[in-house]
Amino acid sequence: PFNDGPKAVHRLSSLSAYLAVVRPYGYSLLHVEFMNAVLIRVDLAALIPELHRHTDEEKWRIGYFCHPLRTTVRWSPAVSLRRMKHFDSARMADLSTPISVRLHLAKTLFVDAEVSLDVAIHT
């Protein structure tokens, strides 16, 4: 089903962007295995009652963010932030920290970068 339209290579794109692309084709996130998003067709997902026990964000946290290799991959954003900015990116995923504080941290981190940080907060 992915053979129609122009081809694009997405390295290091966000999981949410990737899922937004595959959902119209009838796929859902089964789980995350470190660097891989494992997808399942929606019709088959309906046969697995436990599948929707976790949100996509929780599946990402369990399968990638909490994975011990996350901070060792050379091109990982977490590694770059730690090396260049002396910043532990785990602070951004701490749900006990209010979103406004995390947004302020993100803006402060990228204030000297030539990056647009237009952030939409989804609840």
C-alpha cells in the first residue's frame, strides 16, 4: 500500500509523525523495540484486547525512552544534548514536571540554535 506517490526517506523523524503517515493506510502501533516501531493492521489489532492498554506515548517510553541503549547511540538527540549542552534529556519526559516548565526548558535549550521551536501542546 505504500507504493503510490513520491518516495521519501525519514531518518530520525518522530514516532508521532511516522504514525500519522501510516494510520491512513490502516496501521496501528503494536509496540516499540528500541529503534523500531512495530506496526499491526487495525483489523488484526482488534483481535488483541490488551493492545490499547497503553497509549502510543507509553509504548514509546517503555520500548525506547527507558531502553538503556538510548543514551549510547552516537546520533541520538539525547547524546547530542548531553555532549553539546550538558543537558539530560530525560528531564523533558518527566511527567511530574509541569508542561509549562518543560516547554521553557526546550525554548532555553534551543535559544542559540538556528531552529524554529513552534511547539503545539497536545493533551
